[in-house]
Amino acid sequence: MTSCTTLAPKADSSSVAIAPGTRIGNYDVAALIGSGGMGEVYRAHDARLGRDVAIKVLPAAFSADPDRLRRFEQEARAAAALNHPNILTVHEVGSFSADANAPASPYVVSELLEGQTLRDALSGPLPIRKVVDYATQIASGLAAAHDKGVVHRDLKPENLFITRDGRLKILDFGLAKLREPEPVAAGVTMAATRNLETGVGVVLGTAGYMSPEQVRAQPIDHRTDIFSFGAVLYEMISGARAFRGETAADTISAILRNDPPELTALNAAVPPALERIVHHCLEKAPELRFQAARDIVFNLEALSASPVTSSLIAPAPPRRRRLGARAAVSAGVALAAVAAAAGWWFAPRSLESPSFRQVTFRHGTLGTARFTPDGQNIVYTAAWEALPPELFIVPANETGGRSFEVKNASLLTVGTNNVVVALTPARLSPFLTPGTLARGSMTGGAPKPEVENVQAADYTPDGSSLAIVRYDAKSRRCALEFPIGKEIYRGGALLTDLRFSRDGTHLAFIDHPAVGDDRGQAVILRADGGKVATGPMRESHRGLAWSPSGDEVWTTAPLSDGVVEALDLRGRTRELLQVPGRLHLRDVHPDGRLLMEQGTVSRGMIVVT
């Protein structure tokens, strides 16, 4: 398809039909290539510069108000001056009348694009790689426009165009202002209300992407585009609209009052960091959203630089000497087991380095991983090659592993006697929605559901009892229960990485104070709930396990590159290990082996001349 704008099956009744050969300004019309509620789009030829262009001719009714037309022309010219690779290049704006007695119709001349709209591409959820790519391009274009004081007001999949070479272009800057009803006075919303109820213009068709302040006809700024961007991003990830109803009024009500369904219920592969970006964009109050599109670009670029390839590294045989802390690790390593002997510790300036051995080599995303109690096997959750998450087991001295043939379940913990505790539906991050705790066996068979609204769980060392973290939807906080049903600690928005000490006398976890934020601090309790120690707050805190000796917990903060830190029962901290890359501690076996995740990053360079 060749087009430069949104296409729809039927043109507005006030559109004009222009015959091939008609001259509009300096352009010779060749053919009609699309039509919609905002007018008709024609391919035309610019003889002066020897190039083909697209001309969108708008209905004459849009120029009935000279003041609104003037403001539209001002903004369209501002958009024409943006000169950004992710914004449609506008060459000219003007007015045209095929008949001297007929009212003039505004038109916009722009570059001619070949490809399809994002709406055409959204037959379902897009691959996460494409989502991040497209979202970064959209946010970059918005940032450039906002820097010049230009607000789109009508961002939606129909106004986003994907060229044949994968370039995403934002279309129709300024057109929303032309059709936007002007409030009679401050606080008066009669015009907007009437527009929504009668379906005048395109409000009915784009209600699902409008910000709360926009549907209330309140003053808007660039943050309305950020809300619309969030709605588009949600749809790219899930394949479903964030806000929808049987009628336009139902959709508007959802925008004002409801949160969209959790993304993980629609796409289990969504990274938690990407989900947090979506939620931050879709805040009802403008002051709670991202305050600048450039902040979104920064977060998306950080996400694209996060681990994208996952693999297991099995430990080398334990060595009978103290191991050092520094090691050169291959960039391909993502989940690793580090060899150390029982009771050995990592000295940052020791002369020797720990050894790493890769166990899995497939591309995908890893979830929870644990040694079996005997240390002979590793059980883990993974979503390989964009497939749904499932459970795998691999001998610690081998590579690859086999599936349990348990689909849509993710590992919580491993107990004695081959017992596996899983969570359904599956999730690859503890920062996603809670699920149902289910028990199964490593010999096969579907896990049996037992407890709902569970975020984390761990067995006592003898496998006789479980401690769980249960999410309370009313308070939006998590509670630690041990045994199940007896609350011993109430924490912040999320408690993750729950682990019993080697002797079962203590529990440790990471307490995260805010929803969707991995900032947190390690906490150590007695098994009866008495607090023993609290570690420092880290901007990103994931991964916790007890040391081989059981007298301290070891944790990782992924934003602190390659550092494993220890917290003892007195609250003292020390650095244990530092290696290249961002580490995520998954488990520590009593014989001293560490199971860690480390991501690989693919980077490229684009040179524009």
C-alpha cells in the first residue's frame, strides 16, 4: 500500500472529489490513494522538484471558522519545521477550491510514504522486540515535537505509519486542533459533550486513545500525547485496546475511571520494565505520568539494553581453596552457577577468580531458577524463542535440560522429595500480578492448585511447611504468612525473593515499597516474625539467597553492575563479588555454588549522512 495517512473505507460526506490532472497549488494530482473522515489523500507530482508527494484535502467545513483555520495553519507550519525522521515531513499547507463559487478546502502537502499504518499491522500482539523498537521511535518523534511546543492531540495506530524499511512516522500533526471543539468558556464542556454523544467528526472513533483531561475538555498540554502513547503501547503489547466499551460513552467512562486489564493476562512475555512504562504513561492525573517524552525514550532505550539472551552456567567442581571475586565473563553468559566450596567466601581482591560454565544456549527470557536440595539438578522457568513460559530441569553438570511438559506455570520453589511449587498462570517476573500456588512433582503431571493471590513462597529446609507472600488487593500490600494462614509481617507493595535460612530459624526477602518498581531493601526476620536486620535501599534490588554457612544473605542489585553483596544478622554489608555485566542472583547451594543470571546485549550503530 502507498499512502501518507490514515485510510478508512468511507470518506466524509463533506469531502471533495478531485479529478486526475487537477492542479492544486504547484502540484498535479495523479490519483486518489485513500479517504477517511478527515478528507481524501491524493498522489501528486511536484514538477518543480521532480518528486511525487501526497496531498490531503480536508472538507471545506473545516475552514468555516477562520480563526481555527489560522491556528491550524500555524501549527501545521510548526510541524513542517520539525525535521525529524519519525515525523511525517510536511512541505506546504494551503487552501484549494475546484470551483470559484465553492468554499475553499484546506490541504496539506507531505512526503509520500510506502508501507502500512500501525493499525494495519495490529492483527494481534506484536513481538516485544518490535514493540520496543516502534515505541522508541514514536516517543522520539513526540519528544522532538514537544520540544518545539507542538502537541499532536490525536495519537492512535491510524496516525502511525510503518514504512517498508521499518521506519515509523507520526502523521497528522495539527489536524486534531483543526477539528477540536473550542470550549465556550473555561470549565464549560457542552461542546465536547455534544461532540461525544453525537459522534461528530472522529471523536467516536478515537475515544479509546484520548486522555482524561481531553475528554473532559480541560486545558491540555504535551502530557495528553503521553497518555495516548501509553494506550498505543498497551495495544501493541496485548493486541487489545486499553480502554474499550460497547459505546463511546462506555469507553470514555473507562478512560476516566478504570485501569486497563493487566498486560500479563494478555501477553505473558511482557517484560516487567515495559509494563511499568505503560502504567506510568496511563496515569489518570497528568502530573503522575512521565513529564516528558524524552524520559520515555530513555526508559525504552534502557529496556532495549537489558538482557535479551538467557542461558544457564553450571558450576565447575568445587575447589578446596578460597576463591577470588574478579572474573572475566563471556558476554554470552546470562544465568550462571559460580563454583565455591562449603564455607568459602569471596574476597574482592583475592588473586584467583571463580569459574563459570554455561548450561543453556537458547534465546529467550528466564524466570526463577533453583538448585534441587541434593545439588544434582537445576530447575528453572523459561520462555524460549517467544514461546509461552514453562518449567525445565537440567543436571547441574550438563547443558540444555528437558521440559516438565507443564505449560503456563512458573517456578516458585523446590522442596525435598522431588516436590515443585509453581505459580499459575505463568509469569517471568515477581513484579507481575499474583497467581495461584500449585504443587507438583519433578516426575511430571500438572501441578495441583492450592492457594490464590500468591506472590512468593519457600519451603522450610526439611520440606514440612511453606511460607508464602500473599497479595491483599484492598490494601495493595503484601503479607508474609508462616505457616500459611498466619500473618507474621506486612510489608510494602511487593515482597520478593522469599527464602528460609539453612536451619529454618530465619526468613529473608526483599521489600519493595511501590507498585511496579524494583527499588527495595533486603529484610531478615526470625521465623516468628521478629525483625532482625534491614539492608540499604537499592534503586534496583532483585535476587536473594542465604550464604552457604547460613549466617548472612547474599543479594544483587542489577543496576550496580556485577556486584554481589552480603547482609549479615547484625545489618552489616560487604561486597562479595564483582564481575562484568548486570547480575541477578537466583540461588546458592550449601556447597558454595551460586546460580546467577547475566544478560547479553546487542548493540548497533546507524550512520545518517
